[in-house]
Amino acid sequence: MRTDDMVREALADLAPTAPADNTALAGVHRAIGRRRRRQHVAQAVAAVALAATAVGTGALLLRAEDNKVQTGNGGDGRPTTTEPTTETTGVPKPDEGDRTQFGPVSFVLPQGWEATPSQKLTDPETGAQGDFICIAPTDDTGPVWEDCSGLLIYRGDYIPGSETRPYEPHTAAAWSHSFDVPSCPFEPPAFGPDFDGVDTSGALIEQSFRPVGDKSAYYDRWQANCQRSDHPFEPQAWFLPQSKVLVLDIFGHPETAEFLASFEFEE
Amino acid sequence: MATEDLFRERYSEMVGLAGLLLNDRGAAEEVVQDAFAKYHMARHRVREPERQVAYLRSIVCNLARGRLRRWGLERRRQPLPEREALPAGDAAEARHRRDTVAAALAGLPRRQRECVVLRYWLDLSERDIAATLGIAAGSVKSHLHRGLAALESRLEDLR
């Protein structure tokens, strides 16, 4: 018997069967419920943030269980020197306007940008936890990565790296957290034969140290490309292992350098 | 097509696909039920009926891959659970062949295994496999070639 015939026959025998009955359908409904609950939690947190912003107080403090985003005038973040060497940035610090506090760091958002409420992350293998926010231009309609058209900022004991493994600087594909093949962010979503996936296995084209505030961060830049539309891009990451903070810039925003220069760290 | 119609039509096929990728029928059913949920919540994105099944199949493959990742490689490489005893003779020979192929399949790298299952169980074309897995058609050809070559050497004693 030919190998392919043998494989065909064995697969047909091995494949489990399951009836599309009401028990299975109930399982689908439960799964829809779980997904909707997760969606509602995210929407509720977003609604709280929106309502608080609308109040227009000078200093806002938003808390939603484990999620925390604090925004205030002249925050109390103090510079520290706990990270490795400090480099001269050559980038002027932005004016001290409203600072946004996110865990141990605070920063000044680029003008016309806003921060989303934080979302919790859990390491699927160890249970370690972290959270992340997206900062992006208000009402931006540009390309989106992980539902974010701007910069993604992660912090905590779990910072995802390649295929959700904990982040490791200077490694391949550390910027792509999903084990799914991501959809090309520059094209409308398409499925089936028109699916335009991102090749996340591109080379690490730069690895060095670069400043974030007055600290020095691991810096990486990778090559990536959309497989069908041939749209190359270069994700970048700044990682501060002691502060447990990662900044991801997937699309290369012109505001990033000034934004990173505004970072201040609590001790 | 409404999600429930798609469910009635394709649930068993998707459980088969997930089962071959996961070697675990219970987990396969969980993955497929979650895949239908994910499909249902994103169904507005896929208007063309001919793409609905392809999209669903992609979700199943992606969720199965995530499940394998969580289990870790050790669990993935465990042999299939024993099935009920079959009568001696031709049936026993068929079972031996099936178990040997299953063990050989389980030893393949993830992508090769996915390509082999999609090609030889669902009879998808290389182009459709590429679309399902989000990889280039040339990569599918290469994975299939290597996968089948690896199986051929491992199944030599069955000839």
C-alpha cells in the first residue's frame, strides 16, 4: 500500500466523531457566554474610563479591580537609577503636562493621544500576571495590532513574548505574542484563500540598548511582512527587566522617541 | 449560513480535525465548541458562504495549536489512548496499522502534522491548506513532502 493511502485510511479511522446534538450545542452556547462575559468586562472597564474622563477633573484616579490606570497633573513619579547604564538621548523631554501613571512608570502622552484602560494578562503556564495598556491617537483609523493603533505598554510579572512565552529581549519574534498567524494589519480582514497572514519569523535586524527616560532599555527591531500583500514593517521593543516594563511600537510612530524620553520611574 | 446551521453541518468534521491534531477527543470537542463561539461572534466578517467553512477551519487549527502550546510538548507526544479491543485477524492488523500511523503522526513537527491532516483527511488542496494555516503554498508543499517522507520511513515495517 502506498504511504499516502495508508495515511488516508488510518486518519479516517483515527478521527474521532461526535454528533452535532443538543449537548454539543449547549457547549457552544456556554462558550459564547464565556466569550461575551470577557468582552463585557473589557467594555465595562472602558466605560468607567470614559465616564471619568468626561467629568473633566484635574486629577483622575481610575480603578477597576485588578486593572489600574491613573492620570493626574504633575504626578509623583521620581527618577531612579536602578536600571543599567544611562545613555544620552538627544531627545528633549516633553513639557510636563498631564502625566499618566501605569504601575511603576509615568509618562506624558503625545498630544492628541489617549490611553486605554489596562487589561490583565496571565501566563498560561505559570499563572504569573501582568497587564497592558494601549496609547494611541484619539479616533485613529490607522493600522491596528492587538487592537491598538499606537504603542502597547506592558508591565508586571508576566510580559508576553513570542507565542505567549515570557518576553526575552534579543530573541526572534518576541514582538508577536499570538500563536495564531496574525492577520496583516494594513489590509482589511480576509479569510480563506485571501487570508493575508503576517510572517513573524523575520530577522532581528537591530539589538542594542536605548534610553527610556533616564534608564537604559534592551532595544530590538525586527523585520516582518504581510505574506500576500508584501507589506514590510519593522516592529520595535524597549524592555526594562528591573522595572518589568515593555514598550512595543509595531508601526514606527514619529512620536515614540519623545514619548519614551518622558518616562519617569518610581522606586 | 447561520451559526447553528453551520454547526449541524460541520460539527462532527471539526471535532475530527481537532481530534487528529490534539489526540484527545474531549479536548477536541471543547476546542471546536469554542471555535464555533468565536466564529459566531465574528461571523459578520465573513459574508461569502464558501469562506465560512474555511474560516471556521482556521479557527479550529489556531485554537488546537494554542491548546497544544499550553499542554506543552510532552503531552503532545504521548501516544494515543488505547481503544477497545478488536477481534483478531484483519481487524487486529488494521488496528496495528492505525496505531502505528498515529504514533508516527504524533512524532511529526506541528506544521507537518497539520498539513498532513488537512491534506489526507480533509482532502484540501495545497492552496486551501495555505489559506487555512496562513502560510505560503510553497511552505505547505515543503511541509507535506517532509511529513510524508518522515512517515514513509517510520511506516516501513507495515508494508
